[in-house]
Amino acid sequence: MSLPPHPPLLRARDLGYSRNDAPVFGPLDFSLDAGEALLVQGGNGAGKTTLLRVLAGLLHAETGTIEIEGREPEPAQRARAVAYLGHLPALKADLSARQNLDFLCGLHGRRPSVPIDAAMAVVGLAGYEDALARQLSAGQKKRLSLARLWLSPAPLWLLDEPYANLDLEGIELVNRMISVHLRDGGATLVTTHGAYAAPPVRTRLLELRAAA
């Protein structure tokens, strides 16, 4: 007797969002399975950031439904299942890098097998554990946000322009992190302006166009 198939980690049906009665995107239908990456591309004003904020629960969709792991998510389930990396680093300027990660892990959970200092080493910030966040460069702040992502137990990563403020080595770091996350059964939705090298995993494209 065969087992029923697992539902996708993320499914959107007829998803749409409007601002001041003007459509931003939609209706959209897409899904994201474990082990899969979805690249969301589009120019300025196409709604990429808005889409991720809707999926993360920071904005309410105008139309349609969102399912996470086969059901419409309650806030607690969404918080457990989703890790969101936005444009802003979400760091407290007067806390050290390690203190920021400890604080964020307290809010959002943490993979028990990954120490904070080990996550900082993964993203190239070994030696900066005690540096205040306000002393870090834009690229280092992005790497610190990536360390928080690496510590997250959430299976679904929503990454809004994760390559911004990173050099080629940083771009390769993001792709390695995505590859490992997908290999471990997670899924990733990534917004980009341009054509960055995608990790060697199951990858599909969702292209958004600015509303007329």
C-alpha cells in the first residue's frame, strides 16, 4: 500500500495583493517542495518584496490562499516553519554580533546542533563575535543575517535579495547555504533582480511584472 504524497512546503493559490486599490501582483499560483528552490525575478515595482512579506505573514493578501506544509498557517506554525531574510538586517546596533544572534535565536528558535560561534565561522565572521553591530560594514551585517539564517530550524527560507551587499565570495556563500539547506530537506524562495548562478538543485523560475 503506497503512502500518500507529502504536501508541498509552500503552496499559493490565486494569490494577489493590491495597494490603494492598485494591483501589485497576482493572481499567482505556485508551489515549493522540499529540496527545491524557486527564483522570483522582476524589475523594480514588480512586487517581489511584497510577495515575500505576504508569504511571511507581514502583509495580508488581497485574494487567494497560502498553505504551509499542507494547511493554512496559524501564526505559531508560520513562525516555526518560515525564516525570512529581508532588506534590513534586523540587528540591534549596540549589541555585539554574538548577542544579536543569541537574542534572535531566543525569538525564532535555533538548531540545537549549531553553536553561534560556528555559524559565524560559516559565514566568514570568525573573530567578530564581540564586535558591535554598528561597527560592521554593510556586507558584514548581511553575513551576520546569514548566520541567523544558518541557525534557524525553519524548513522554508524566504530570501529577499540575499546577494545584495555581497562580493563574489559572498554570493558563493549564499549558494552553498541554499544547496545544503535543500539537501537537508528544506526549500528556498529567492528574489533577485538579475541572473545570479543558481545552486545545483531543483530550481524553477517565477517572473513578476510590474502592474500596468
